[in-house]
Amino acid sequence: MPRPLVFAAILFTLGVPATSWAAAPGAEVDRPRPLTPAIVDNSQRIDVNRIGMFVTNTGSFAWDKTTLVAGLEFPRGSGKTAVFAAGPWIGAMVGGETRVALSEYSDEYGPGSMIGGAPDDPSRPEYKVYKLNRVYSSAAERDAALADYNAGAVPHGAPAITVQPDGSLDVPGDQMTWCVYNDADPRSHGNRAGQTQPLGVEVQETFYAYDDPGPLGNTVFLRFKIFNKGANFLEQTYVGLWSDPDVGGALDDLVGADPGRSLGFAYNAYGLDAIYASAAPAVGFDLLRGPLASPSGPPLGLTAITSYINGTDPNDASKSYRALQGLDASGNPFVDPTTGLTTRFMFPGDPLAGTGWIDVTPTDHRFLLGSGPFSLSPGESEDIEYAATTTKFKRSSIVARPPRVRCRQPVSRSRTASRMQTSGAMSASRAGACSAPSSSRRSRSESMRDRCSSNGDPIRPEASAPPWPGPERCGMKQRASSRPSSRISRRAGRL
Ligand SMILES: [Ca+2]
Ligand SMILES: [Ca+2]
């Protein structure tokens, strides 16, 4: 959650369009974005299964940019949210110069295609977010939606969709959204973490989801076709998926990486969350198909996961590009304190087992999944696909607090965080995590109640708590008619 939300809410109530709010997290505020005639579509959600998620035509998703609140609802209809905002990042070297295109709390993409190396008029109404269902309540409703899609989306690269003999549409999944955007307008590059010249890329975005009673119903697939439609030779290119996961309440979250599964995830540090109470889910982003480093080679996997907390976000293009590479703000690789070795992945340990390098600072995190490097010459394109997925909504899915934290005594309002004790070889930072500062006595006592049960015992993970249910572990089964990716298919085949 960005800090200036109150400021943003004031702007909203004053009628200032969300797109003109370019405030970034931290104390500073972005420079105002030049006004453009762009019609930004903030109204659509993909909402066919247990996730309800906003989708816009400027890269941003999982953020309700109309009301400026978190935009990935899970379970759909509950009013509870697990992600505040997300969007695609791209970084590359152009003639020795770092350039990036970001979608964060403001977007450096504008609606529409590129034509002749330049951005098309973003105010054309056809550059909205399209949404198609597999099944409609009537043929008339189906035909109207398909006709609109065929007229406005397909001419700009959207996949052809047809009516099947049973009357359904052959959309991927049970519902899809499609839109196109590009970074070619220099006026769009106003995010303080960017502000470079354009890369000259067009992104055709297809999201889709399945209405499924199993874990597939907790997943949205995110497909990005990235085209170099400018004249720049993009070298040392990285793609990234940026996210500000807020698992219910934002201030008690932890994040982790599972590089072997190309997965970044966020979870609640304690057994009680301010919004989800005792049933906080975990949420993750899984790279299903990365870019090609060479025409004949396999797609790259995830090559970096960089995490940072609210207030330490990248604030220039060099830092953003380094984050895409899995480097700190100064350009150094991270050091795993449990091994002493350098790594491009933050927190790759196992939080359930309490082994390896795990996050021990419950707070408002963001993370960035990076993949690269690769080259993208004029005329070339890459297909990138992720999954946004959550755990099942049940108590046993809670990933609990860092291990070995003990409350010496039952906590009451009069006690302070200093009575929280640590044991064993717990690091100073972990102890610090147990005494996170609060701005008031009331909030402190509330946050401490989150950490300890009524008798002062730490709230422990249930013995039966499953491992992170990423796609390979969650029994994901694809419909034969519309498999989302070869990798998913291979996974399904092993189940
Ligand atoms: Ca939380
Ligand atoms: Ca967060």
C-alpha cells in the first residue's frame, strides 16, 4: 500500500483523475504527469472464479484505480483483498543507456498500439479492456460481445475467437480480458522509478481464468506479448512482474522466493490478520514462460526476485533496472546470510520448515520477479506468461509466523513489545521483527494480539499445513481444449 493514499483519496474526492496521480511510495511525490488525451479504462475486472481482479489498459492490474484501494479480491465477493497493485516492468540497455518502462503506482504505458514506430492515438475508444466469457446467457449477448471484440481488438492483434458447435466461445479459460498498450509516448514516462526515454515496445495483454472448484479456481493467468515496434535495439533486456502484495492488512506480511518453481509469494506473518483474521491466504506470482535468450534455446526461467519494503522503493531508472536483475540499489548481488553466498533471489528459504534465508520483517513489502537477459531487436517479440495464484481459503493454508518466536508471558495492553522474547539462534533482525514499532499504544496492543494467543503462546502453523500450492502442487488440471501453456501442460501430465 503506498503511503500517500490519504493524499490520493483527497485528490479523488476532489475529482482529480486517478491517472494524474503519480504519487510513489515513500515521502516524496512524483512529478505531475503531463495530461494526455488517453482514455484509461479502470472499470474492468476478471472475475469468473474465486479471484476478482482489476485489469486496466495501461499495464496496471490488481489495483482499483478508481477508488485507489487494493484490487485483487479473494475470495471474490468477500470484500477482502490479497494484492494492492501489480504491473509489468521492462528494462533494457539502448546504446549504452538504461531505459525502463514501468507499471507501478503510475504507469509508463499508454493505451493502444504503435503504428509506424509511434504511439497511435490513445483516445481511440477501441483501446479499452475487452472481456469475453466462454458461456453467455443468450446468443444475442454473446454475439454482441464477440462483434465488439472482433471490431476493436482483433485488428490490433487480439487472438481470434470463434463460436463453438455447443454455442460457447473458445476463449482461453472460462473468461478472458484483452488490451494493448505501449510505452512509446515520452510523456508517459513520469514514474520516479523510471523517467527514461521510451523503449519503443507494444504489449498485447491477455488474462484468463477458469471457473474451477479446485486450485485452478484460485488462479489468473497473465500473458504478455511484448513487441519491439520501434527502432531501438534492446540489449540486456529484462522483463519483470512487479507487485505490492498486501495480504489483508499490509503491515504484517512476509515475502519469499521459490526459484526452482519460478515463484514469488507473500504470506501473513502472524496467525491473525487485520482483514482475514485467522484465515489469511498466501498469494504468489509464478513465471510460467520466460523470454528466449536465444532463438533455439528454451525459455529463461525466473532469474531474480528482488524485494523491498514501503519507503525503500527504487526511485530512479538505474535502481529499477538493478532490481530487475536481482541486484540491490547499489548494484551488488544479495548475500544469503545462512550460506554467505551471493544470490539474485531474496528469501529463498522455506518458511514452513524455518530453514534457509527467510523474511523475518513483517511489514508492507513489494517484490519484483525478473527474467533475462535477452535481446529484442526491432520487429522481434517475446511471449511471457505468469500465473497469479492464491492458496485455498481455509485455515490450514495459513503460512504462519517465522519459527521460534516465543511470548514469555501472556500479553496484555499494559505490556510492551520488549516482553516478546526470542529463543535459540534467532537473529537480531528477527527479534526486531517481534517488536515492530507502532504509532500508538492502542495499535501496538492490537498488533501484539495478532502475534500471540490469549495464553501468550505463539500461534503456530498447523501440522497439516500444506506446502505452497503453486501450480505443480495444487492438482491443477487443464481443459484439453485450451491449455494455457506447454509448461502447465507438462505439469498437469505429472499429476
Ligand atoms: Ca497481512
Ligand atoms: Ca505490500
